[in-house]
Amino acid sequence: MGKKIRIGVIGTGGISHLHMRPYQSFDDVEVVGACDIVPGKARAFLDQYGLTGAPAFESAAEFVKSVELDGVSICTYNTTHAECTIAALEAGVHVLCEKPMSFTLQQAVDMLRAQRRAGKILTIGFQPRYGYMRRKVDEMIDSGAIGKVYYVQSGGGRRRGIPGGTFISKQNAGYGCLGDIGCYSIDECLHAIHYPKPLTVSAIATNHFGTNPKYWKDAEHFEVDDFSVALVRMEGGVTFVFKQAWAMHANSLGNTLWLGTDGGIEVRNGFDEHNHPSSVILYTDVNGMQVDSQVLPSVGFNAYGYPKDQDNFAAKIRGFVDAVKTGGPDPIPGAEIIRNQAICDGIYRSSMLGKEVEIEIPEI
């Protein structure tokens, strides 16, 4: 076997374990260090995985300059994604940054400018893209099966599902439900139609549950949104209606929907905290008749050739490693996800200002 890919982990909280386990399962990867601003936390993390000889740091900038690295996973607070990513890129290291890309749009712009200067990989952690039915829906829309898409809406939401911890801290997370699961919904809806440019956003975000001790025991420290809705006007005459919730008195905010000039696709969300799809429906007209078709996994003539379940998170990590080995391309490019970030930024600004805002993405 050739030289192993040398990986570091920046931020050793809960999500970092979902990075470390796949890394350790790959024969062509070696985790060579970790970093966390909390004293002793990175050391304990490395020791937990038997990496007692790997160095631990409390500064990301010091880590990426002191250790020979091919790539890093950025698993820090949302508000520090940008500074850690930029430090790694400036040190000549490829980056897998957890979602959301950043907190503000300007931070995302700064990350992409750093990537352009460095000529390194910057991929963002949207592992649902690796899901089998998610990819099939994207392929159906891309094939032109439903014509020109003019309306998209997100669905899902959690009846109860506030994660707590640093997720509810404005200083650390920046925003709450929007940055935790809302950015996933945006990516699901808009990657399927190649991320048209967002133009304006009118949004409302609330926190009726998180700030109420009847529902959340740490209500006095709850500082972010637990519900948000938005109307996004997009290039090409596309309207996007966004809805997401950490908590509500309902099982779902509805189903994910793409309406096209020749058909429509509906992803019916399951009633659990992860919004697993229960079915996908294609709506079309055939010979003047309205036809509703359930979309099933593709099975060839081989009776045992059905799609196998995979760990989408591990697939995301594998995609990053393979890109590092080959020099790219970025599996989930930051240059694309900046439009996701621009919408999150617009939703945040609009909800704070109480009015519609324009979205302007600076030149990179």
C-alpha cells in the first residue's frame, strides 16, 4: 500500500466521533493529531481511539502549522468554521468542513477566497447527498421528467427535537434550527435544481419552545431559533418556500415538493426526528389522465441486485479521502454551498430586521 493520507480533526465534540470512526476504518488513512480549544479535550479524544502518540493542540492555527497534514475535518462550532478552515487552507491542507458552511455569508466568501489562493479542496459536510433515494430524485429532476421546475418547498421538521448544549448558544452556533437541520433542507431542495441564484428572502424565525421552561428546562439560556419559515425568490422564476422546526405541535410541516411544468415530485416525510422519507411520489399526466406513481428503488433483472444500504456519513468521509488522494474535485463544493449559506444568512437577517432583504453574493 502507498503512503497513507494524514488526517487531523479540529474540534473534538460529538460530531467528531462520526468522522473519526470512518477514518479509522480506512486502511489508507492515518489520523495524526487533533485540536480542541477546551484544555485536555483533544488529548482525551485521541486516547479514546488508541492514538496515544498523536499530538493534541488547543489552537487550530498552531496544529495545522506544526503537524504534517494532508487533510482535516473541521468539527468546531458554526461560528468558528471560517477561521479554522482558512487557517488550514493557508497551511496548504485540504478541508472537509461540517455544515453549515459558516455563520455569515461573508465568512463563507472568505473561506472560498482562501481556497482559491491555496488551490486546495474545500468540501462541506452534507452527507444526505449520498442517500440512494435522494440521488434518484435528483436524477429524475435532472432528466427533465417534470419539465421546468418553478416551485420548491421544504418539509419535515421535528415535533420534539431540540439538541441542547452549544446548539442553543448564539455565540457558538450563531443560529439554531436553521443551521442544524434547516441547511440540510435547503440543500435537498436546491441541489436537485442546480442551486439557482437566490435574489430576495422574506423570513420569520421564532423560539417559542426553547425559551419556555414548560418545554425546555434550560429556557433561560436558549438564545437561537427553534422554528423558521421563508419565501425565497430565485433566479429563473423559481420560488422556494422554506420551513423547518426543532419543536412544534405537529408531526410534520409537510412534504418536500418540486413542481414542474410537466410533473411534480413529492417526498413524503416520515414521522420521526430525522424526517426519513416514507415514500417518493411522481405526479404526471398520461394520455389526459392524472397519474400518481410511487418511485421505487431501481432493481435490475438480477433478483438479488437490489440497492444496498450504506452509511451516508461514512460515504461522505470516504469521498473526501478519495478527493485528497486524487487532487479533487471537491465532492460537495463550497463554491456551490455558498448559495445555501447566502439563503441562511438572508433568513437570519430578514427575521432580525422584520422585512424582506436582498441577497448579494460578492465576487470570489
